[in-house]
Amino acid sequence: MLRGRILACSLLVVATSVVGCKRDLGECNLDGQTSDGRPIPGPAAFDIAYRLTDGLPMYEGQALVQSTCGDGAFCHAPAAVGADRIGVPAGLNFDVGLACTVPFDNCDDQGLPYAERLDRLYGNQNQINTWAEGMIQEMRAGAMPPGEAGRSVRNNTPWLRKSDGSELPPIESGDAQEIVRNWLACQAPVIARTEAPPSEALQLEPCQSVDNEICIYNGPEGDLPDPVWSDIYWSLMFTQCVICHGPSNGNNNADDPNPNNPFTTGEIPGGADANALAALDLSGANTMDTTTWPNESWAAVVNALTFDQGLCADDGTIVIPNNPTESIMIEKLRAMQTCGDSMPPGGSQTISDPLIQVVVDWINMGAPNN
Ligand code: HEC
């Protein structure tokens, strides 16, 4: 299995070294109109999508490539090393995550200074432009992202298109490939920084950009769940956590019969991290039908001690009813944990405050299995 993954992820390099000519990328549609103002059909490189859970904006092509090629953690991400690269050679990085994401990030204080983060973003954008023909050929051939391995690692959070609020199509579809092709043909423009909008009217409008860096205000967050375990489960746990805290299953394609599954493709994420699964299993008994997963996983969360062989061994309880502050899950969501990593991993908070507050509210109601 591992050998298969390595082969799959290295295909890109092989294929691009043999073929690759600029004309494969076709025409560039930057903003939906010609220079004299006539509309051009099809996706435009400056079309914006925002992430459902926190309103983070990206250009549609940027969002598709970022969420499937590396997302700061795997394969083509600079931070991914060893097995997390799944065979991608060192240095072949396509990380176009924003250099600063307010309200989660402090542009200068946290980790790398802002200028260095911008260097990472523009350096990886250059890499993408160098490998652009190969990327589109691999996508069309269905080899990138690499099948099962690609599905098991990528970030599943849905992205909504600014144009009509619909979900960005899955990377395997012709529509998504056309978005990426056009974005590559336009030399992969990237949003570099985001700020919180001063008013609702300004959501997703440009903010103060400096030099060639593009700044866009955050978009609206998706509907917040009710403080009810099943609602929290489908909005947050299933989309953000089950990929690591769930088993690998033969069903991350399209046939979960559960109508509550939030993914339009009916995909069931899981299998990306054995340590995470050992520490906390958020799945249910039937790996082909997720209908009962919230109900069945509740006991693994509420009044459950942390895994006795993990980084949080003997550190406490995952969710303590009526005590959110001492609940390990809330500490980790807020990136204020005393053991192990923040959740999702990466060191800083990525789930928005209002969404965490819903989980806190549920815990303050006694964290029932509802
Ligand atoms: C990319 C993989 C990954 C994702 C995504 C992820 N986790 Fe984790 N999680 C881990 C790993 C690895 C551990 C064990 C090490 C640690 O505690 O940091 C862990 C540990 C935990 C623990 C401690 C469990 C214990 O018994 O010690 C909690 C609670 C947790 N995660 C909650 C979440 C929540 C909630 C989400 C979604 C918002 C999430 N995780 C998403 C990888 C992940």
C-alpha cells in the first residue's frame, strides 16, 4: 500500500519531465471580461470562494490547489516532511495558503515574520507556475491528487463560491479542472492576506493592499450549528476531525447513504492518522453508513479520559460536562492546550471563535448525546 502511494505521488515529476508545453494551459480569463468590457464565459481567475467554517477567502483555483495539494501539512507543503509528503520530492512545494489570516493569525508576532511568510507564498506560487503544465496534465489524467492517498490526507472543509454561494466542485470533476486550468493559465494569482471586515457590506471586498500583495476581507461564515451534539458533529467533527480521528474505509468516494453527510459527494473521510485514531475515534460501527456516528462516538468524547498511551496521557478528560475550560477538546480547539498539538494540528487556532463557542454552549448544557 505504502509503495503504491509513493509511486502515485511521484508520478507528477516523471510526467512533467517528459512532456509539458505552455499551450496546454489555453486562454486566461482573469476577471470575467475582455479589456473592452465584454463578458467572457467560464471561470475567472479572480473569482473568490470562502471557506465554510471561517469565511477565509481565496481565489477559486488557489482554494482547489491548496486544499488538495498540501494545505500546509501534507504532500506538496513545505511543512510536510518524511511520510507526510507521501513520496513528493523535497522542495516541490505548492503551498499557496495565505501569509496572514486574521482573526486567527497575528501577521508578525506568531512564528515567522510576515515578510518570510510572503516569501513562502510567492516562492510556492512560482513553483506552481514552473510546474503548471504538468499539474493540469496530471489532474486530467486523474493522477493528481493521487486517488486514495490524496483523498485520505486532503482538507475536506467545503468552499463556497462568492458568485452564487454554491460549493466549489470536487477536484476530480471537469468543472474544477477548468477552474484550475484557467487559474494556471493566468499565472496562479493568490490572495496573500485577509482582515476581518469592518461591516457586513465589506465582506469579501479588497482591503488595504501593500505593493503587489492582495488583501481581501473575510467572507461570511456558514450557518453555525445549534449547540446539539449531532449538529456539531456534522458541521465540525465530520468535516474537520474525522479525516484523522476516523478509520480508513473503502468509501471515501460517493456512496454514504446518510442524508446528513455534509459532503455533496457523500464521501466519508478517514484513515489519515493512526495515532489520532488511537487517541480518539469519532466514527461509528458501520464504516459504510455514517447515520449513527454522532450517537455512537459521543461516549468517546464525553467523560472520556485521554488516551493513556498518547501525548495527553493522564492529562484529563476530553469533554467534561458543564466545564468547557478544563475540557481537553476546547483547550485544543483554542490552541491553548497543555499537551500535544492544537486541533486541527498546526500550532494555531483555525476553527473560528463563534464555532468554538457553540461547542462551549453545548458543554455548558451538560454535553448531552442529542
Ligand atoms: C491531521 C490530523 C488531525 C486532525 C485533522 C485532527 N486531529 Fe485531533 N489529534 C491528532 C493527533 C495525531 C492526536 C494525538 C496527539 C495529540 O494529542 O496532539 C490528536 C489528539 C486529539 C485529542 C486528544 C485525544 C486524547 O485522547 O489524547 C483531541 C481531543 C482531538 N485530537 C480533537 C480533535 C478535534 C476536535 C479535531 C477537529 C476539529 C481534530 N482533533 C482534528 C490528529 C488530528
